[in-house]
Amino acid sequence: MSSTKGFQEGVAITGIGLSCALGNGVQQVWRGIREGRSGIGKTERIDVSTLSCQYSGEVPSVPAAGQRLRGRLDRATTLALNAAEEAIEGAGLSLTEHDAYRMGVAVGTSVGGLERGEEFHWDLLRDGPGAPRRDRLFHYPLYTSADALSIAFQLKGPKVVISNACAAGSNSIGFAADAIRDGRADIMIAGGVDVLDILSLAGFDSLNALDPAPCAPYSRSTGLNIGEGAAILVLESESSARRRGAAILAHLLGYALTSDAYHATAPDPAGNGAVRAMRRGLAQAQLTAADVDYVNGHGTGTPTNDSAETKAVTSLFEGLSPAPVSSTKSQVGHMLGAAGALEAAACVLALRDGVLPPTVNVEEGFDAPRDIVANHAREQELDVVVSNSFAFGGNNCSLVLGRHPAPPAPRPDRRVVITGAGPVSSVGSGREAFLAALREGRSGIGPARLSDLALSRSGQAAEIDIADCRRHVDRAYARRLDQIGLLTLAACRLALDDAGLRIGRSDAERVGMVFGTFNGPVETVEQLSRTIGTDGPHRVNPRLFPNSVMNAAAGHACLALRIRGPLSTLATGCVSGLSGLGYAADLIRRGEADAMLAVSADELTPLVHYGFDRLGLLSSDTCRPYSSTPSGTVLGAGSTALVVESLEHALARGATVLAEVRGHATTSDGYRIAGNDPSGRAWAESFKRALDDAGMTAADIGTVYGDARGTAVLDLAETRAVAQVWQPGAVGLSNLTGYVGHVHSTTSLMSAVCATETLRTGWSPPLAGLSEPLDGIEGYLRPRTQTERADHAAGRSCLLTAANWGGTYASLVLSPWEAEQGRTS
């Protein structure tokens, strides 16, 4: 890859924006932290009268967003925009002076605009199908705040939304640092945002996890309080910061992800996954525990978390004088997906000012087992700090921040290959069955048989019988899983079998997973939302709630398969699967894992179908992508897992290599929320940058696997994007939507399965159902005979692409691998 040559760029933090229970703005929040104040009080905005806990960390007031966008904004988006504006101004950035495609966005969130989705659902339950307002669906998805940041500040480079529950904010900062270190961006706006929502409050209450009083982490440890807010940091390459004379607040020296593979909600009581994350993050920075001056702990206040984290920190400092620890959550509450970002910001300010944030609510005379910086801030000179985030599903993320930059380090460049595939689709499951169905021209689209779609005008779908997934899942474990959990685990088992990869105790820590999804566990969320809307929040089922977080399916899969390496969940809408494949490849390339599962899964439920129908996006018969008369799309369900390995690891175990991952890129058009720029310029830019990342040119590509889905603007934009990079006849165009439906984030990984066959034989599925093609598209559908298509594609690479509603585009290049190519690292 061209972007991974030479030395890694250092990552500087030059701006911060904050909003939380202590107030709005860095100055107000930091003063509150230093003074040992608590922002936790009685919840006012949401009725929690039937719950056991009346306390939360509520933002006292949310000013209107300074960067105005068209339409009414949800609370999370407003908070994110305000924090980003403060961070950018604080960094002294003049964004127009930089290449828009070299500036990106990484946002961590668990809740996003969920309240808008709940309102839509409750209106439907109360008043019937004609009642819900369509505009609420524009702000419901988790990716809305990231899209708003991209639009408001014209950030058109890498974009990701991460939803690792409580580790999302930290992971988003780590992802942003990777984009800079790998040379894909110069500037990243990164952090997290979450708001108080009745589902979260009721869910944690059902688990008896809330403290009926303001929480006291590491001391009383009788529960947590939920908080809300936003924390946004400006990360930029050190060379960029120095070139413009920016004041550098701190340096991001390293970060690491691990999986506990222990329990769906409880942390590993020994803290093994947590300590591995801390050690690996330090190793990236060429540091050890002896260099650490302070640890900002996850410190939720629950007895299981506080005990496990204490053991992990004790293990980290074994044989050393342990560094002091504190929990910022004691002052602002647990801000879920924003928690790690706010705590990282607190660490940056601590480094800047030489002040340790306190843990408040520690009772006088409490005999702490270690130094927990009780009740009052403490002055101390700091050089290196660690910020921890440990989440549901055993997701661990540790950030290492420092006052000084890390020594220059070589940029790793391991080759990355795909060795197994596990598609679960409406036309067949397993690589061989899936490809055979497509060779036969079989379509899974038809009138719905398994779902009641009476709410919708369209009854077409590409369904999956979830009972078929159970054949690939242990019977005892299947009982714990909802629809998306079954889809995910079935795909993973199929892929591992296809790759012949067995995960043992000795290598479990070197195998990881990146999971991508559009809506996540929407069936479970619907059930909880229905209960809250009809019976009350105190009636939430505690057995359902743990499966309602976006990363639950990945956590279950890691537990079932004993995967303990890097674990992340992407929720950037329809690009999540393809972006996840790129992220998994990058983690291997940098040596963070030897093998990864890149997985995507999407459910199909009557409510999801009704929502798309309410937006006027669905077809009444079939799906015809690239048609001059848009058909509308047909939704499908499915999942796909790919086994991704370093070439060295694959060859050492005698694996069959299906393809090599050469490069990838993500761009954004910054156009409008829920809208896409019909010009296709940003989409074409994702093609060009993926090719550059791969060290290739457009002439090296024989087949493009597109993501058009029968809707007017997206199909037109893709057609125009292709034409901006390739001349008619220079490349063949394929698309799976007419066979498997639009499976949101998963269709692109199904395309990757097909692409491995294209690389081997030159075959690719012809477009299904196309009768009146868009102007300019026919030249990319020639030659039409299978023999001509195979001759055209033979020995050439494939480019896969995906597009999200709202203007995010991901592209990735796969190439054939031949043993005689020689280089293995």
C-alpha cells in the first residue's frame, strides 16, 4: 500500500469541545472537574418516576447549534455540532485552507437520535400507519450526527461511526489516529456524543445497575448514573500542526482494542482483557507501565466493573509503584458512547495543566485499596496517562496520551489476504451454495412469506429463514441470541469452516473481529420500545436489554468463538460492512492481529420495512438498479463474514488464499442530512483514493461491484462516479441487489464473496432485471456474453463500493494473489 511506506505520522491533539452535566464549553467543564463538583442531579427532561433511580448527569441547557443546518436537529446532533465548533475554533483551524478530502470525522455513540425513532414507533402504536412523521426517520440513525459534522464543516475525508457501547468514544479517537498515522487524513474531528434516553435508563434499571444516589466509583460501588453530552477533539498530524504553528495540547501515543470473550454484560473478573488493552497501547508508544503517571479509569461505580478494573490496574503495575487512578464518571455520569471521549479530553487537560481529576463522593475515612485521588483534584506533573473504556460485550479500549511525542516508528506493511467467506443470504448460505445460486441467476426477492408486512404498501422482500441460521449455531448458545445475533454467529462459523481456521487458546488473543451493521438489533429495540410505550419503562425485560446495544451480536460471537483480539463495531450505515473490512485489514497490516473476522449483519423486520416504505423508497415488484425509471429498492436480510489474515499467517497454516486486500478509502459528500449529491464527485473520489491506497491505477481494475439499489439519486450518482474514473468498456459493472435485495451494510461484503470468484475465473453476476438503463451506463455492461466478460476481467483486480444515505462512500480493492509474487511481509 502506498500509504503505509516510511514512518508513521505522529498524532497531535490541538482542540477540544465539551458539553456535559458540568456545563457547556471546555473552560466551564474543566473548572468543575478541578473543583471536584458533581453535575449529577435529579433527572428533569425524562419521566423516570417509575424507575429505582431518579439521578442522572443531565446537560443543564443545550444552546442552538452555531453551525446551522436545514431542518430541525435532534439533541445529539446539536450537542455534537456545538462541541465540534468549539474544538475547531480552539485549534485555530481555518478549514478552507485544507484539502476537504484530507479532513474526516470519527464519532462514537450508543444512542444517537434514538428518541426520534421511539417517537415514530409510539405514534404508530397509538394512532396507526398514517400518523408517524417521516422526518423523524432522518434523525434516528446513529450516523446522523457524523453526517451533520461533515456537512457543517465540509469534512469530506474518512468518516466512521463506532458503536462499541461504552468504549465507542475512545475507539473513535483511536480510529481517527489510525487514519492520520496511515496517511489517509491530515485532520480528524473525533469523539463521542450520547443523550439521555428512556430505553437506556430503563434498561440499566432493569439490570439493577443504577445507583439510587449519586454514584461513588471505587468506594461505595453500588451502581452507576447515566450521563449525557458530547466531547470532540481535533486530531491532526504533527507535521500539519507544526506547519501552521498550532498549540499542541497533547499527543495520542497509542491505543489498543481487546475482547474479554467472557460474558454478554459482565467484565472478566480477573481484568485480563483490560490489562491486555493497556499493555498493548503502551507497547505501541514504545512505553511500559513504569512510564505511566496517571490512569483515568472506566470507573462506572458498579461492583463488578470496579473490582475487575482494580485487578487489571494492579496487574499492570505489578512490581511497580502504582500510578493514581480516578473516575470522571463520578462527576458527569456514564455518558455511554461519549464517555471515553470526555475522559480522553480530561486527560489532555490534565497533561496540559499538571492536575489529576478527582473521584468525588468518596466517604470520609474510606480505606481505599489504592490511590484513587479522592474528592479533590491534585497537582502533579504528568508526562504519560492512560484512559480506559471497558464496555458491554467485553469490548476494551485503552488510549495512551502524552505531553511529548512518541519516537518515530516504522510504519508496518504486512500483506493482508482473505482466506474464507461465510455469506448468509436469501439465495443460499455458505460460499459454494451462494455462488452456485448466483451462477444460476436465482433471485431471493419475492412476496414476503415469513414476515407480516401489512403496514407497508409494498410486500416484496428478500427474506431469510432464521431457523436455517440455527443449524450453524450451538443449540444451547442459540437461546441467548436475537435475530442479528444468530445471523452474525452463523456467518462467522461458515467463514471459519471455509477458511479451515480453528481458534485455540494459544492464538485467541491474536484473532479479532470488526462488526458492521446498519440498524443493529432493531428487533430487540422494537420489543423494548413497545414495552416502554405501552406498559411503562419499569416493565422492561432485563433479559432483552443486553442484546439492544449495537455491539451485542459481535460480543456474543467473540464469546462463542473465544476471540480475544481487537474488537470493534461500526455503525456508519450502509458502508459499515465494507469499512469494517478495511479496518480489519489495517489492524492486521499494523500487527495488531494475525487474523480478523470482518462481519456484517442486517435484520429485516416489519417496522424497518414500514419505515422505508413511509419514505417512499420501496419497490412494489422487484429491484432494478441503474434503471432510467427508478423501481425503488427491495429490502433484504442477511450476514456475511470474511476471514482476513496476514499473508504470512495464512501461508504458515497452508490456507487457500481467495484474494488480497490491497487498499481502501472512505469519503463524504457533505451534501445534506439523509441526502446524496447526485453529481457523484465524492463517490468517484473514494474510487481514486482507494486505488491510490492500493498503489494502483484505474486500468488495473477489471470489475466494479456497485451499490446502486433502484433509487433515483443513488443510482444516478454511482453511474456518474464510475464515468469520472473509467471510460465505457474499460471496466465491467456488477451489482447483487437484484438477487439478494438491499441488505444495507451487508450487500458489499456479499459482493466481496463474488469478487473472489471473479478474481479466480473472471465470472461476475450479470445485472438482474435491467430493461431501461440509465444514460451512460450501458458501456459498462459490455461485453455481455459470459465468455467475453470473463476474458475482460481475467487476472485483473476488483473494486467494491458502498454508499450510505446521507453521503458516505467506501471503496476497497481486491486483487488476485499468486504464490510466485514472492513478497510475504
